[in-house]
Amino acid sequence: MQDYDTLLKQIYELLEPLVNEDVELWEESDFVADLGFDSLKVMKLLEKVEDHYDISIPLNILPDIQTIKDFVVQLEKIVST
């Protein structure tokens, strides 16, 4: 089982290719407002995360995710089961 801080660091690494170089990643970064994500980028991120952790992320959790922190909290629940 991986802890929150480890997951957060790994998510930052997976996010870097998907965001502009001048964008700073923070836990409270909003995927849409701060990172400029659209539905295609969200799906690319989900694919990367699913491949990296060999998991399946249920799409019904997406409405509860606005920030990187929200995503890592949900991911932590998924990988710990």
C-alpha cells in the first residue's frame, strides 16, 4: 500500500507531460481552472494512472474530483483495496 505523499509525487510525475511547462503543480491545483484540462486530457490522465498502477478507475468518482488532492485521495482508496 502506498501512502498519500508517495502517490502525490507519482501523480505530479504523470501530470507533467499533460500540462504547460509554466504551470506549477500544487495539491490544490484545479484540473479545469488551473491546469486547463478538458475531457480528453482527463481521459489521458486516467489512462496513464490506470496503466501505472494496474488498476481500473471507476468513472463515477470523477464528479467528486476537482483538485489534484481530490484525485490522490480517491486514488489512495482504490489502490489500498
